[in-house]
Amino acid sequence: MLIKTSQPIILDRDKITLQIAKFWDQISEGWRVIWGKHIHHGFYENDQTISHDVAQHNLIIKLTELLTIPNGATILDVGCGMGGSSIFLAEKYQANVTGITLSQKQASIARAQAAKLNNVIFKVEDALALPSIPDNSIDIVWSLESCEQFFDKELFIQQAYRVLKPGGKLMLATWCSDREEYHDSDAKSYQKLCLAFDVPYMPTIEWYRETIIKNNFQVNTILDWSHHVKKSWDIGVSLVNAYSFLKLLKLGGLRGLRFAKQIKLMRDAFIQEKVKYGVFVASKITDSHL
Ligand SMILES: C[S@@+](CC[C@H](N)C(=O)[O-])C[C@H]1O[C@@H](n2cnc3c(N)ncnc32)[C@H](O)[C@@H]1O
């Protein structure tokens, strides 16, 4: 058995898109109860002992430090979850933020959370098409742990290029594989991991670098934060273990229960360094910049 990490292992785009929307519709409320408003890793310095929500906040701060975000910037938060980053960016930078998710449930939770803000909106829209976002209209495309689930990651990078203003920045933080191909039992483990998280495929950091450059971006930053984030999964496993089977079932239904039981797979993959946490910042280059 051989699997290339740059190609989808789930071949039906419509089916996986629907499945992802349903997955988040089913588990987002339960996630909020168990974990909180953000659906991403935390950032830990060395063996820092901090709560997972502080660590998640720190991850966002670390990412913003890689960008220069002017007050009033126009930001597209692609794969916005329950709006955690969007609301932070709208409040801290008075940014005009549009958050995009596949899940109606997430969009409605995010709208309720942002009810007092008039500079953030949430839409249910596919990142691979972004039909409501005009060309050259965005200062920053923010994609925090959403690209994993995109069926066509290069198409997303091209959409980001389309909607960004010249010189605008793409920030992409995503789970990556440690190699281009897996064989035999490694291929089976990779496949199991992807299916558990509704991830069609997980390319390498190098694949992202090449693909971003190929699509007319200048790469400003590439980082591997695996060792800063992996502790999140230990905390995730302990949090989930604190809940009974029935409680997990009540909070997230059967899919939520299955997901909760499978997070150990991701913890182990980070421990074995098979999954890497890639962070990329890139600027849109146009002819006038060349
Ligand atoms: C792991 S969550 C991350 C959420 C958020 N960025 C955060 O950090 O809290 C993944 C998000 O990507 C979104 N997503 C996945 N595929 C998408 C697609 N094709 N178009 C738009 N959003 C998508 C999901 O709906 C979900 O909101």
C-alpha cells in the first residue's frame, strides 16, 4: 500500500464537503462545553504549564506577531469555526472581518458571540469558491487549522490570491505530514488519522512552500511549531477522559463520541513526529511588485 500525502484519499468532493459541514454542526456545541470557543492548538513555550485556553490565546498572539495588522484592516477568516479568531481580530485591530465556515451551526454560534460588534460578519461559504468575496478586496487571509479539511488546497491558495489586495498577506497554520509518501502500515495509520478528522489529505511543509510560491506569493515566513503545540493533545485526551461515555454521546452524538475517542491517534502522531504543525506567511505579488 502506498499513499501520497499531496493527493486526496477521499475522492468525492461534494460528499466530503457535506460530511465536514455535518461534523461541525454535530460537535460544535459539545466542543464549546468541553474545550471552549477556539478549535485549534495552544502554543506552549518549552514545558510551560498554562491552561489550554491561555495557550490557545497565545497561539493567536504569536500568529499576529508574524503579520503587521493595520487598524481597520479587512480580514477574511477562512474556516472560522465558532468565530474565536474573527472576534479577537475585530476587537484588537478594529478590523473588518468576514468569517467563513461550512457549518450553519458554527456560523450561528459565532454570530451570537459577536452580537455586540458591527465589524464582523459570518457566512456559510466554501473556501474553495468564496463567491461573495470580490477580487483584490482583502488585506489578510487568515486560515487557522482549516486547510487540513480543504479538498483542494491549491485551489484555496489560488482563491486566497484572487481575493487579496496586491501585497496582501496569507497566513496559513495547518497540520502537515512528515513525508511525501507513506507505505504499508504507515500508510494505514495515515489513512486512519485522516478519516478520523475528515481530512482529505495532509501534504508536507515543503509541498505548501512550493505550492504557495508557484501561485505567485512571496513566502515571508515558514515555521514548524510542532514542539510548541503538541502538548495540546495530551490536554485534549485528559479533558475527554474526564467525561463519561454517555455525557460525550449527549454532547456530540455518535460522531462526537467517535471523534473524542480518536483524538489519541493525533496525540500519538505528534509524539511520533509524523504530523507537523506548519505556519506560513506569504505576500501576494503582482506584476507591479516584480
Ligand atoms: C478545526 S476548525 C478551525 C476553526 C477556527 N479556525 C478556529 O481556529 O477556531 C476547521 C474549520 O474549517 C472549516 N472548513 C473546512 N472546510 C471548509 C471549506 N471547504 N470551506 C469553508 N470552511 C471550511 C470548518 O467549517 C471549520 O470551521
